Amino acid sequence: MRLYILLKLSLVFLANVTIANAAVLFDTWEKANVISPFYGCKYAVTNVALYCDTDQQYYFDCQCEDTVAIGTMAYCAITNNVNLKNFVNTYNENCVPLGYSKFTEEDIKTSYANVTKYIKSAEEYGSFNYTGDILRTPIAFTAFDYKIGFDTYYDYYQNCSWAIIFGFVSFGLWLLIFTIGGIYQLLFRYLTNNSLVRLHNATWFKIYKEPVSIFGIELGYFVVNKLDTLVLAANLLIYLVGSCWNYHSFEGNFFWAKRNAQISRYVGDRTGYLCMFPLNLAFLFAMRNNFLLWCTGWNFASFLNYHKFMSRIAILLAAAHGIAYWIFSVQDGDYAEAYEDAYWVAGVYAMVIGAAIVICANYTLVRKKLYEIFLILHIAMAVVFVVGIWYHLNPLEDAYYIIPVIGVWSLDRLIRLVRMFVIFGGYRSNKITIFKNNNGDNNDIFLRLDVDNFNKKLFKIKDGNFCFVYFATPLGFWQSHPFTIVKINENKNFSIIIKVKKGITSKIYNSILSSGQNSKNFKISIEGPYGSSKKELARQYDNLSVVAVGSGIAGPIGYLNHHRNTNVEEDNKNKNTLYWGVKSLNIVEAFMGELKILTMQNKNIQVFIYCKNLEENESDISDTKSTETVSSNTLLKILGPSVSIFPGYLNAYECVDNAFSENNSLLIMTCGLPKVCDETRYQFLKNLTLNQKKGSYNFVDESQVW
């Protein structure tokens, strides 16, 4: 346990410790219309004459202390009718840090009144050496020089401002969406009109389709919904327009003379600023302890999709930033010198690491097949990435763009530790039991984790909650895996059903087998519970029908158990129904305890089990805790007449049709294979159209694709 805490804290706070050793530099948002008049005047007056030995374009000591230089600045400002308040503020931003006193508007006006008595044009003054003579007579600026200076600074700072503006537009869009989502959740929870239900399920639902594959490599499910598509498309449009819109270049720009160099620099600056906005959102959406999850009631899988999408946008913008700056450095002739700057090198490393994170995270081959390797690399590379971004931004005085990322990420990790070691109670010994089939299918083996040793005072569970499980194994203690919690009222404790795959679950399974038993105690810790409950919504309908597949029954089984407030007059109500598709009966045996309570304690629930691998001539196996699956006959004897078992696949269309034909006040809930959830929703909407005037209906999809 101590080793776990040490590793976790080391990875999580590495960025914080590294950053703490460096001074934090902050710059303000420089608005072009505010500062350009001052810098335009500075360029114009310095381009005409020098008034101090240190009078240069990018140095301000002379204009801060010399009376003649100050006078020429005042003359430029008032002659051009600039906003004196902004002019004086910018003046002080340059002079006060150098140790000079603050200027006031009256100082500028007084200086102007004085300088007009002596100021001359360059022609009136006569010949002088601009590079060597220090004049004591004020020389009037030229309109051409002021325009060049103003336009140079304005285009540069306005270009950066456009990035910030479009970034805030994106933030505003998400704020609007989450506000609407929060309000909508309240309306949807308490207003169950069929038209509202149709709106909800026709515009705000997942479309899983089939796993997307390219060249035989499975990339994962296209897990979005119609509203998600619009929101993400709108974000993409905002960042696309923000990256491409309204660039200016002109001959005579005193920063960069070449127009193509100006454009490449502006593209680099804008995409650089802009990429920090989706990056902050990406880290926010990845938080498990996310206020938005509670506010909207959306599931964690949706936020993981947002996290992935915003990460991709951030990396694409960062790539555009890097490429544009590379082009600019070549055009400007300082490519070799650029790589001597530590901030430049840090940016290159951060870009490479960020791209690697996104590529690995978006390939199912890496994320699913090599999960342990993926997870440790994901965390380690994220830490390196954040540190690299810090050392890239801090010398540019832009560290405040990455500080929210560090704060959000660190806070989330801290709360995770609190959930594990305070709310749950740390690592505690609990029993894990094997449930396997008798046909040798290694892809159809389940583990049941029965959790009775935990902090019962603080760890409170609601229907539909999920959690992350940590196993205290020598090589896998740092991993966390998401599972839905199995909990019914009659049990003080709870369970988690785990399908055996590669990695840690396979190691747990083999460890139990090597003990010669079918169960074994392991030290585990649980982070949670997470997720919002649809309990109150379910209770507004007389009947609940569940269409589930495999271990997808874990969440809905709690709703079935808790659906009705009382058993009074149950005989006069239609039965709640569970339509459950399984590969073999071992998963049914894993849920045996909960099924007994559902079917044998006057719950008025009918269970229909559809078993793909059900054999007609099964041997009758006694009800013992065996590593072999019990037969259908044995299950029927144990569970009673409320359970029916059929060979073959579950037909979601028929299940929904049956539910509608028997009930006028109905909530249909689905969970499990994405394809089955899609079919269930499709048939629900079809039946809702035919029956919307006959009764009250609703639909809940409890599935999450991690």
C-alpha cells in the first residue's frame, strides 16, 4: 500500500515538484487596440531621432526618464488622438518595472504643452547623424513611421487576441451545452411526457454501430450521439475558423520584412495559443471526479469521448504551431539558433510526446490488447508532456495556460486517493470466485468479487453506480479497471462481476487456479462510487423492462430490485421483465444470489434468459460452488417458475415489442453489447410512435464503453 501511494504521488506531482523549482512568469493579455498606439509612437519617435545613448527600438529607459523623449511620445499620442488612459497604462507597464515613477494623463498633457514650444520637423532641424547624434531638440514623428509601427504591433497582438477570443468562444459553447444539459436533466428527470422522451432519445443518444477497422486494425466503436456530433462539429469549426481566419501581412513590417515570414509566424502564434484551450478541456473531461458528470447526469464514457476529441484537436493545433514556426525560422534565417533555445527544444519534445499519447490512446490494438503497457505509458508520457509544456511556456511568460491543467489533474488524483483510502478504507482482503463454462471457452470466464470488507459508513452505493478496482498484486497494483457495482437492498455488501481477459484479470484467475480452489482472498481497493442514478426516474413508471447482455445486467439488476416502493398490490400489477442474453450459463451462476432474491421474494419479476451455447442434453449438476457451470435444469429448480431459459440469441426487437404489448406505463432499460443497445433503442422509438397516445413510456441506456 505504501509503495502504491509513493508511486502514485511521484507520478502525479512530478510536474508540480519540477515547476516549483522554477520562477513562474506571467504576462497579461495584450489587446492590440490598447497597446498599439504606445508602441506605434515608440517606433515613430525612435525611428526619427535619438535622445539618449540607450535609445533603441526595444528599450524604454530613455522614454521613461528623459524629458525630451517623453515630450516626443506625448506629442505623438495627443496628435494622433489616442486613448490617453490606455496610453498611460501601457507607458507605466514598461517604465514602472524599470524603477521609474508612474505617469498620469496630466503628465502627458503637460509634457505635450511644453514640447509644442520647441518641437521641429527633421527638415526644420537640418542635417544630423541618426545613429550617432543625441539630440536635445524634440523632432516630430512622421505619419508614415507611426502607421508602420502601429500596424506592425497591431497585427501581431491582434493575431494573438484572435486565438484567445476563439478559445473563449469554445469555452462558452461548452458552458452553454453543460448548462442546457444540467437544466435538461432536471426536466427529463421529472417531466416524462412522451414527446420529451422522443426528443431525448432521438437527439441525445449513442450510436455505436460496428467497431471501426482500418487495414484489419480495430480502432474502437464510433461512440457518439447526435447532439455530441453537433457539439464536437461546432468545436471543430470554431478551431478551424480560429486557425485560418483574418491574417494580415504588409510590406514594411519592421518585425519581419518578408510577407510569407509574417504569415507563417502569425499562423504559428495563433495555433500555439489556440491549442491550449482544447488541451485544458481535454484534461478536464478526463477527470473522474468531475462536477460536470453530476451536473449533466451524462455517463463517464461520454466525457471520455470528449476528452479524446479535444486531445486530438489540441495535438493537431500544436502540430500546426510547430510546423508554422519551423517554416518561419527557416524564412527568417534563425533555424539553427532556434534549437539552442531551451524553450524551443522543450516544445519539440512536448509535441512528440503529445502525438505519441494520442496515437496510442486511439488505437484499440494498443489500448485493449496491451492495456497494462498502455496505462503506464499514458500516465508517464502525460507527466513528461505537462513538464515539457511548462518549460516551453514559462520563458514566454505564458505559464498560466498550463497551470489549470496541473491543478485539475493533481486535484483529481488527490480525490482518487481519498476515495480509495478514506471512503473505501484502503486495501482490504475480499474474496474472488471463478465462474467458468464447461466447454473450454477461455473467452467466457468470469470472476465474482464479493466485497464485504470495506468502510460501510462512508462507501454508499446507488443504483447504476460504477467504480474502479485496484488489485494489490506485485506488478498490477497501480492499475485501475472500471466495473459496474452489483448491489440490491437485501444485501449490506456488494459485488463486482469481472470478465477474464488478458493482463491483471488473467493473473488473478491463474492465481486462484494455482491454489487448487475456485476462490481466493485478495487485497483490493476500490475508487468510487461514481455515476448518477436513474432510480427516481424509474419509479415514475409502473413497469420496468430490462434488455441486457452478459455482465451488462450488473447495473439494471439493482433497478429491478428497487423499482417499486412496496410489495402491496403487486399481484395486481404486471410483472417487471428481464430479457437477458448470455453466452453460457456460467454468468447466470455468477449472479445466482441476486437472481434468487429477485425471483423468489415476491418481487413480481419474470426473467427470460437466452443462452447462445445452451446444450439440449445437459447433465444435472448439483447446486455447489463448482468451477463448472450448472445446467439449465438445475438453475430452473433453484430459481423457480419465474425464470425461463431458451437456446439461441436474444432478439432485442421481440423483447421490446413484448414489453410494449403488456404495459401502458413502461421504462425500458438496456445495457451490454453496443449493437443490442442500438437495436433496443431503435425498436423503442418505433413502438413509441405507435403507442404514444396509449400510455407513458421512457428509455434509459446504461451502457458505457470505456
